Amino acid sequence: MFGFGKSKAIRDIAPGVLHDMVLDKRAVVVDVREPGEYAAGHIPGAINLPLSRFDPSQLPDAKGRTIVLNCAGGVRSAKALKMCPDEVADAHLQGGMGAWNRAGLPIER
């Protein structure tokens, strides 16, 4: 209405789909939770870049893979995605680690 531009489109990825992407090495998972949350359990191979000091320039080179952000429930990862250029990251784990855990998928400590 006021011409401030469009909101960035955020692509939700379901836990099972992300699990398959990780196994097939088609995704790089970036966990934006705080270090203590990350240490308590995270998606295997995930990189921790907490939202409290998130800088999109610190995202790894995905080398053709999809960068998928995740957090506890999906709110922080959506905020982090809005900070990222579209060509860098456009997806996050739908429902966050809560959904991942409910799906019974593996975690790393």
C-alpha cells in the first residue's frame, strides 16, 4: 500500500525433505539458535551462526547446494532469512528443531 517493496519470499522446507537433502548433500544447514541451544542438539552437520550476531556475509559458500536456516520453531530462521540476499539463502526448516524432533530425525550433540 505504501510502496515500500515486497517482503522476501521464504521457502519452507519440511523436516523429511531437509533430511533427504542433507543425506544427498544438496543442503547446507545453518542453525541460528544460540550456542547453548545448538550444543543441546542440532541437525547433523549444521553450522551455528546465532541470530544475535547473525551476518549473512558469514554464511558458507554453498557450492551449488541450498542453504537452509533453522532455529527452535521457525521464527528466528525466518528473521535471519529476511536479512539474506535472495541469491544466498531463501529457505528454512518449517517448524524448526521442534518439527525435526517430532519427526524422529537424527540429532547431533
